[in-house]
Amino acid sequence: MISLDVISDSIHRSLYQKTPVTYAVGYREGVFLLSNAGVSNAKNEALWLLETAWGISSVDLHTEPQTIVAESSWSGAKELFLRRAAGEPLQYILGTQAFRGLNIAVRPGVLIPRPETELVIEEVHSVWLSHDCLQMADVGTGSGCLSIALAVEFPQSMIFATDCSDVAIEVAKSNASRHRVQERIRFLCGDLLEPLTSCPELKAGLSVIVANPPYIPTRELDTLPREVRDFEPHLAFDGGADGLFFYRRLLREALLLLQPGGSLVMEMGEGQALHIREEAERLSGWQIQNIRQDDAGIDRIISLKRKG
């Protein structure tokens, strides 16, 4: 693989010693840089980065390819290309990620929402057909994607969202305001469900708790893809020695906060469904409601009902 310094110097010489930069030239050089850095979706990502850097659309690129841009504009675009070529996730560079049709802002220090996490919302819909005045909690809210989606799709409900990261709480609050649901989400900084134990509003108990806890065994963190390992927060992935540390805690602590018949809906890692079921059965306060698979056929979501 060609080094980024060599590629960057080559681009600079080819562009500013020979020809001005046009939309077409900038796009071509972006694809070249990303492809040589091993970005598999280089053509689309180069376009998205130019849309961000130059404020143009794909239509502009194809209908006005010979439009000349200033050297400063090219420098800004090249900086984005180099960040992506160095492995920084595209979502951090663009600043957003789609989730359940919502535009969720993300930045370094906050986990990027994944498509499979949307299945948590699908499962809540399946176990709670009524949308009337539910009280829900989103544990480890991160960007706020789950709590915001719940607030949008369950418009009569109140959501309590927790996270131990001040950065995450800040981003989640901003996202809630962006989607105008901030009045129905209460954000609390703290460890898992601990911030909820002193909330007077929860005397009657919660109807639903959702969580996408860290589930990667500590020993496997170094094997994660570079984009994840080097740029996203390790706290969002490190699930302890066997990846199940936070599930054990949630299964115990959720029993104290869920009302009888309430649901705990959690995302989980590949191969963890059986172990989580065994932990739930050992505690004897849970009834397994459902295990939902993702598009790859992996057991991805588990929902449990608190016995009453």
C-alpha cells in the first residue's frame, strides 16, 4: 500500500504544477487517494466528502465537471480525504449517521450508531403494542440514537437516558434538541442504571429498559478493525473478560427498576445469546420473550420480561 505522504505529494504536484482543480479532477484524485489507502467504497465516499467540503451535490459533479475550485477549497477537501485515508471513520468526518430515518450527529468520543442497533426499536414495538404513556430508560445512550428514536416513535412516552461519559451526554442532548424531543428525554450522567435509583418519577417503575452494552471481550479489542480500534471509544466496546460483564449487571439491576411485566431489551454479540439466557434463568426473575436475528442470521437482540 502506498504511503499517504507519497500520495499527497503526488496529488499536489499533479494538480498545481500542471492544471487547475475542477470538480472532476478533485473527485478523481479523491478516489485515487482513498482507493490506494484501502477504502473499499472509495467512489461513493469521495463524492460524500466533496459534498461536505465544497457544498456540491452529485448532480453538480456530473453536470458541471469542469467547474474550477480555488486552491484553498482543494486544500480543505484534501484534508478530509487524508483523514479518511488514515482510517478515521467517515461518520466522524461528515459529522452524522442515519438511524431509523433520523440524522444523528456524531463526533470522536461517541459510539457511531450501527444499523443492527435499530432492531432494538423493532423489538420494543413488538413487545409493547400500546404506545400509551410508557416510562422507558436507555442505558449507555451514547449519541442518544435509541432514546431519540423511542421518543419519536412512542410520542406519549417519557425516556430516561444514562451514560457515564460527559461527551456522550452533551452530544445526545444536542441530538434530542435537533429532533425536538428534548422535553421528553431526561439525560443523566452516571454508571448504567445507578442514576435512576434516586429519581422520584420512577416510583411506579419503568415499562421498558433498552441497552446496547459493551460486549467485546477485552482480549479481542486489539483485533477490531482499525477504524473502530483507533478512533471509537474503547469504553463502548470493552465487555470485560468474557464480554458479559455488563449483561450480568443489567440483569440484576433492571429487576429493581422495572415494573412487573416490564421488558429489558438488549443488543448482544455473536454467540452470547445462550450465555445471557443462562444468566437470566439463574436469577429466576426473568422470562425470555424473544431473540431476534439480524440480517446476517446472528442472534442480535434479546428481550426479557420481568416476572410479576
